[in-house]
Amino acid sequence: MTAIERKGTFKVEYLQKIEKEVQERWKNEKIHEEDAPDEPRKSPDEKFICTFPYPYMNGRLHLGHTFSLSKCEFAVRYQRMKGKRALFPFGFHCTGMPIKACADKLKREIETYGNPPVFPSDEEEEIEEVKDDVIIVDKSKGKKSKAVAKSGSAKYQWQIMKSIGMSDEEIPKFADANYWLDYFPPLAVSDLSSGGFHIDWRRTFITTDANPFYDSFVRWQFLRLKERNKVRFGKRYTIYSPFDGQPCMDHDRSTGEGVGPQEYTLIKMKVIAPYPAKLEKFSDSPIFLVAATLRPETMYGQTNCWLRPDMKYIAFLTKSNEIFVCTTRAARNMSYQGFTSDEGKVLIVAEFIGEDLLGCCLKAPMTAHEKIYALPMLTIKKDKGTGVVTSVPSDSPDDYAALVDLKKKPAFREKYGIKDEMVLPYDPIPIIDIPEFGTLAAVTAYEKLKIQSQNDKEKLLEAKEMVYLKGFYDGVMVVGEFKGMKVQDIKKSLQKSLIDKNEAVIYYEPEKTIMSRSGDECVVALCDQWFLDYGEENWKNQARKALEELNCYHDEVRRNFEGCLNWFQEHACSRTYGLGTKLPWDDKWLIESLSDSSIYMAYYTISHLIQGNSFKGDKPNILGIKAEQLTPEVWDYIFYKGKVFPSKAGIKKEALDRMKREFEYWYPVDLRVSGKDLIQNHLTYFLYNHCAIWPDDHAKWPKGIRANGHLLLNSAKMSKSEGNFLTLHEAIKNFSADGMRLCLADSGDSIEDANFVVKMADAGILRLYTFIEWVKETLSAVNTLRAGPADTFNDKVFQAEIYLKIKETDDFYSKMLFKDALRTGFFELQAARDKYINLSALDGLNKDLILYYIEVQALLLAPICPHVCEHIWSILGKQTSIVKSKWPMIGEIDEILIKSSEYLMEAAHSFRVYLKTYLTPPKPTKANPKPAGPEKPNRITIWVAKSYPVWQSCILTTMKQLCEKNGNLPDNKTLSLELSAKEELKKYMKKVMPFAQMVREKSEEIGSKAFALSLEFDEAEVLRNNSVYLANTLDLEEVIVRTTDEEDATEKIKECCPGQPHIVFDIIPGVNLMFVNPVPHSGLFQQTVKISDGDSYDNVVRKLARTSRNIKVSRLTICLDNAKSIQLWRYEDPVLGDRKIPIFDQPYKDKVQVENDSTFKINMQTSNVSIESKGKVFDLGKSIAYVVSS
């Protein structure tokens, strides 16, 4: 796991304590359990059921699982708040080969090496695998078992189990495959429950025949598929041992466990005259050099073909009477895939080495060249592909490096008889545009990494990693029939086009070398299989119809589905080894893992009635039904309308009617959430099978699929072997449930990869903790807040902003944009709260409005951080759970009021910037190397324009007229001619176009409002109402707001525009007065405050409070109240004043309290300060006393 370093864990533990208490309450209240009502559903929108692909149970859930399923979690809680019955069921997948293979492997290790095993020391040494190629993985194919994928660098199964924390005493139990089924599902339930997930655990189950109820359901599904001709029998590509004469599954292999078939497109490059001597006698037959490629889309860029001079090749006759040239190894694979007349037999017509064919002329499909040539490459591998490599130097760094070498080295060409015309005219052809790399990606990478030759293997591998994956996922075709489309969207369609033209064929070989236990090197063979015929056109069209009606949330997801439907063909649905359900008509076959998981969401609707709150259904259920009673006719009655009650089944009609009611209420699935890699298999099968099982009831077809990108951890791919990995259990332990959930929501919602950043998770923990503490502090002081109606300017703004954030957050939740929902519903709403507190310094916070904010904040954040929000809900005194609460209603959103507040904040920011600039000292000179900065001002005069100057108004009016006339603004040249014709603009011509350009840019952001001649609100009034805030934020004593239409406004001042005030800083004359605190042990010290003539009592107290950081001022309490808590006392003898020796316990002796209505007067000539109160004037001398009451 990733090492988490932090200074303390108090805040995490604080949140975890809350979470445990909340989860216990939810459990006791059974708050996540939901049943269908007795009455039929009145509207499709009154319920919401979402599901997540049940995870495979060969380990604990990790953060990647959690990221995807969190989308379900946030959605189901939100939909429940919107008044719907909301259901999130969750099961566990055990079907398939990995668990059985791991168990058997562990059993063999114990038999061979003992218990605990002692492995051979030579085999324990870690063998570093040389990585010399980059493969774009087709995630629709199972490339390796999940156990292997998760194992990191461990070689033995025992070591793998140790790596996930198992003890030597525990590991032997896993040699029994059934133990895995008992061990991991309870851990998953525990982890998910600790995360606070809104799951109805009554509906959980595991797959395979270990659960007879689910087993019966899957058998029914396949009986119906077969009778509808969706399941067929035929040949499929499988790892096969020719020596053993049978498929070679993982448990039959001595090496290559977890390795699967790799699909290639076999490009047929036709040999044309003049023929090489070795092929001359076969010139009457079509001869092809066949190259296996993973990138058929790059064939537009072929410039040549590569052969290894010293490698042995053969020419063999195919059953179509064509001659293929390749290696013997590749031909052996082909012979088991229908290429030859007799399976496993290769009819070799010639043998030679690569050098014999160098320089031969070829006609290659798709390339712009009429002919290309076979050229030498020394790095071609014997154990991969066909030994023939097609060359695309525009997008393959290896090909470009080799081509450059050939062009640079005449001696190298001469050695192999390669003529200049075979090489020199051929340059890279732009075929794919890749962001950051352009249309010649390989050339760009080659030059960027400063590769010198084809022998720079490390740099070439780096170059391939740079361009291959990015080219596949982000590349856009710039040539051919698929021009303008993404590579990943057209790959299969382009492959099909090549095959239809007989320019290519499908070819498979093992991803890596696989040796059977009999010592035979395995091939990929076409073997007998039961398969689902996804290529059948009527079924495909049904799936397309389902896709049309489906909410995909992202356009790219829809395009990916469309691409899959275009190329989908058969899918093998059976295997002979592993765990699962047996085919009901042929029990030597097991239904494989992608095929028993396509409509199980229907099983969720009734599973709580028959599973008996157990994973395997091995406890009595509330309906008293036994698995053997669930005949196909019973399932028909439950899942189909109009079916006759199966009276012979021995089940009460009320029981089946209840199951039927549950199904009819909850179906269809409203939302299916998954990683985007499952679009190419499971999610498309999900659509197909719903169409097949309910062909005439479209109302049962899925309504929504939300696919997301993968989750990075700290910007890197999660990897156990590299230590960058977190399980769900670890994440909750490190960050708390809500801390983790907040970071997951903030990680991203797009189809691109998201990023879980540990620092952001820690920041989220702090934010949640701070929010709880703020709520507690606020409620403890709530009676000190202003009572009555919320009718001040800032009250109204805050109310409007709350309504706006409710509306925006509602919209984002409904679109499953949880990062944005978190932004508006938490971050921005808290920012609005903080702004309200800062702006309410004069009027104070409204009690009811603050309480309303806390309630709204808890509701808006509840889908993402339910524990914290439940805790706050209870602090507010709410008796029912927040889970049962409804989404907050909103009133009218005064957008103009919000805009005026936004203007205020922008203006305050610009004033702070101006003030900083004003205080910047002049640049040093030789005469004055350390110039002093200007004295800090204490007053600002803000000049506001009610309307634009005449010349600017002319421009705005003209631009508005042109825009309305033409539908948009003309170009600058036309606009300049139009404006230059205006007489009133003649003397402003240098300013005209810059202003017009500014207006143009503004119009692109806000539309026609950019042409308005005045603001929608009273700018001066907004500034005046918030002058106290402005004074505080600028640390000034006085803010004066004036308008440019006043008589003494200068021409420069009159040039300012609405929304862009002109400001002037200056200094109010004043006299310094010493403030002394006479109270012992108060911690308050003497302060010097500048007093201005005419200062009120309140003004002076505010100045003192700003000057003394030790005077504690609560953000929740208004400044006037603080002013009342500060008392001023003048000395009876202003001459001696504070020079008299104070009496320790008599702080008020020889002092008179200053009245609150007093006014301060100054005499600048004598630097004297006095106060005037009730018509009397009292001299203060040099000091005055102050006392802060508690």
C-alpha cells in the first residue's frame, strides 16, 4: 500500500468515531433496506435502482473499485433525497477460472514443496523480465487471471497470499476453492459497510453453483437464450496443446499461467514481379508476405516491409491456394486456425532465410505507394508475430529509426543488395494526428529523445510508450475513409474493411510463450465452443435500439458503444474448467464469467426473498422456497407478464406474486456504473442480453450507463508491485470514510482517468473537521446573533446565493457530475458563508439565515459525506435521519443581487491590488539606494460612473446595432470603418479600437449584455452599504463613495466606466493617542491609535480593535457588539494621566467613563485630543484608558 505520512491522526479518529456511531444508528434503523410497495408503480420516476458490476472475490476491494461504485453511492443517496424509493444492491462474483486455478496451484505447491513450502532457492531469485515492446491491450479480452494481475512480482501462489497479509496457518485453507467463497465476501461487506455505502445487504449473494438459487436463475437465462437461437455451437480461439490434443488451461501449464490469445490483423503484402529467385517457380500463384500487426489503422503509412536477414522463413500453401511467407512457428499457429487444408499440418513449398527475399517488390494494402520493398531489420524477434514486419515510420519509432539508418548508411544497403530507389524516395507519411506529437509522432519522439540509431533500445522503448497509447486513445485519423475519427473508435471497423477486401485476415497467437505440462509449446487453435452470437444482425439491431434509448452521460461513451456494436461477433460463453453454473443442456461445460453476469440485476429485485440473508442461500428464507422448486416456468412467471401460474412447482401463489411485484416495481435498471474498459465486453453484453430476454418489453431495457475512467493514485497508476496501491479498508483507516468519499468525489467525473491525491484527502479531512467545529461554535453562540427578518443587503445576497447553489448542485447531481456538485454544494457554498460573515461586520449575522445555511449545507453534502452530515443534522436537533430528508426547496434567485455582490468582491480585490501598488517604494537610485515608501493612507475616495462617457456610449450603441443587424459582430476592419465615420469619436480614435476590442471579448463571454450602457444595479449604493467591509479589508479608516457627475470631478475621473470605478487614496490628518489598559493580568497592552477630527466613539473603538490583535473578536459577533464590550475611560487629571501610580485592585480610580455618544476633536497645531459630550469638552491629554468586558 502507499505509505501515508501525517503529523497526527486526531482529526481522522474524530471523524471515524462519528462514523461508527452513525453507522450503528443506520444499522439499527435498517435505513438502507428498501422494499417495493404493495401498490403497482404509478410512474417510472418514483423509483431508482442502480447497480455496479459485482467484484471478483479473489481479494479485498481496492480504491479503484471504490471510485466506480462511489458513483452509484452518490447517485442513490441523491435520488432518495429527491423523493424516490432508492435501491443499491450488491453481490459478489466467483464465476470463472482464477479462483479455481489459484486454489489448484496452491494445492500443487503444498504437495511439491511442503506445508509451509520451501521453494528452490534458484527459483526464488527474481527474474527481471526484459520489456521490449508496447502492446495496446484490448480490455475486452481477459488477458490474465485477476490473481496474476494482482500478484505483483510474486511467483508462487503461496507468496501471493503472503503478500496480501495471510499467515502460514491460514494459507493452506485456500487450496480449497470453496474457502475463497467463504473468506472474501464477508470482508467486502465489512469494508463497504465501514464506508457507509447505501447498500441493501439483504439482497447480496455470490455466483456459481455454490448458490443454488442464483445457479437456477442463470440456467433459466441460458435456456431462454438457446431457445431463441442466441446460443450456438462452433469453433473459438483457445490456447491449445497440439501434443495433448486439447485446450491447455492455466492448471495444465508449466509456464505461461494467465496468458491468453492475442489477436492480430494479418496484413497480406502481395509479392509482385520481379520475383526473388526462391519464389520464381510459384509466380503463377498469389504469394503474400504476411505481417501480424496490432495497429491496422497505421497501414495507410506503410513505406516498406522488414525481414530479418538471418531468420529462417518458409512458404506454405493455404487452403485457399495462396502462398504465405512467414516463420515456421507462425505457420504452426495458423494451421490450427483454419488456414490450411488439414488441421495442424503445414504444406511447406519452400524454405529460405530472410536475406533471400530482401529487395523483393510488394503491393501493400492501403498505402499511398504503388509498390514497396522488403528491407533488412536486425532486431525482429523469432517468438512473436510472423517474422515479417510492416513498416510505418510515421508512427513507429522502431521503423523510423531503422529507415533512417538505412538511408544514412550506403554500406549497409550495399551489404544486402538494397538499391537506393528502394529506400531513399520513401519518407514517413502523415496518417494520424496525435496531441503533442502532431502527424508524425514517431519522428517527433525520435528527435525529442535524440535517438541515434535502431540500437538505442531503451530510448526507442521510451518513444513507443510515449506515442503508442496516446495514439490509440487520443489519435485522430487524417487520411482514408475514417478521416477525422478517433483511432480507438474505428480500429475494428477498419480491420473489418481490410478483411472484407481480402487484404487481411484475423490471426491469433499466445501473448507469450506457453508450455504445457507435457513440454509442448502451445498454439492458439479454433476449438469447439458454445458461443453467444452477438454478430447476428437482428440481435445487434435490438441492441442498437436499446442504445438509442440509453442515457450514456458522455458522448464518448455512446461512440464507444456504437463502435463495439459495429464489430461485435461471437463470444465464447462456456469453458470446461473453473467455477460457475453448468450449461443446462450440456453439463460438461461451465458458463463463463462474462456470460452469467449480464442480467443478474433482475435477480437483485427478488434475492432478498430467497437468499435468507446469506451469500449461498443456505439459510431459510422468508417465503419458504427451495432452490429445486425454481423451475424455468417459475422464473417465467416472475419475470414475464401474462405467464400462467406454475401450480406444479409447490410454491404459494402469494409468494410468487410478491416476487413478481418486486421485479415489476424495480425494473428496469435506472443506472449501471462501471469503468470504461467494460464497455467493450460486459456493458455491451448487458444491453444484448436484456434485449434477448425481454425482446418485446422495452420497458425492461436499461435506462442509463455511466462509465468512468480509471483511478490514478497520486497521479500514478495503482500498482501493488510499485507500492502505489490502496485497498478500501486501508483508505478508510487512513482518511476516514467521509474523508475518502470527499476525495473520491473530487477526483473527477469524466471518461478520462481520475486522480486520488493523498494531500487532497488530508485537506478534505481538515475541511470536514473544521466544518463540524464551526457548526458547534455557531450553535453555542446562536442566541447572540441578530434576530428578526433577514432583510439587509448582505442577508438577501446570502439567501440568493444559497438558492443558487441548491439549484446548481441539484443540476450537477442529476447529471452525475459529482466533482462539480461538491464544488458548488460545499466549496462555493462555504465561500458564500465566509463572505457573508465578512460583509456583515456592521449589521451582524441573521440567526435564522445562519441556521438555514447549516441545514442546507448538510443536505447538499449528504450524498457525498453522509456521516458528517448526519452528525450535524443531529446537532441541529433533528429527530429523523438525514437519509430520510428531502432535497431543499428554493425561492426566487435574485441574480442581479448576486451580481452586485460579485461586483463588490471584485472591486474589493482590485482596490487591494491598487493599494499594494500605491505603497510600493520607488526604484532605488544611486542618490537614494533605499528609498522610503509612501505613508500608508487611511482614506479612500471611490468615484463611480452612472453611465459611460459619451464616446464610449457611442461605440457600445453602434456595436449593439451591428450585432443585432448581422447576428454577430463584424470583423475589426469593418467595425473600425463604421466607428471612424462617427463624428463624436474623431478626437478619441486612438482609444476607440482598444475599447471596442474589450467590448468584443466581453460579448463573447456574456453576450449582448456587454453592450449595456449602465449596470443592472446601483454601483454606488452597493459600495456605500458595504463601506465598513471595504474599510476593514483595506485597513483604512474611511471610505467615501462619490459619482462622476458631481461638479468637482476632474476630466480624468469622468473617464471611468460603470463597473470600473476610479479610486483616490489620501491621508486624514490626525493626532496619536495612547490607549492604556489598567486591568491587571488582562493580557492587553498599551496601543497607539491615530485620532481624526470628528471621530465618533464607535469609530475610535473599531480603530483600537483593529490595532490590538489581543482583543478577541468572534467572527459570529457583529463589530458594534464588540464596540459595546470595549469601554473608554478618560483620566480626571489629563496632565498627570497614566503617570500616576495605579492602585492594583482599583483600575477605575481617578477615571471617568466616556459616553458612547462622544465625539473626538483634535488640534493639529498643539497635537491635542479632546472629547465633546452633551455640550461639554474634556481634554484627554496624551492618553486614555480602555477596558474590555468579558
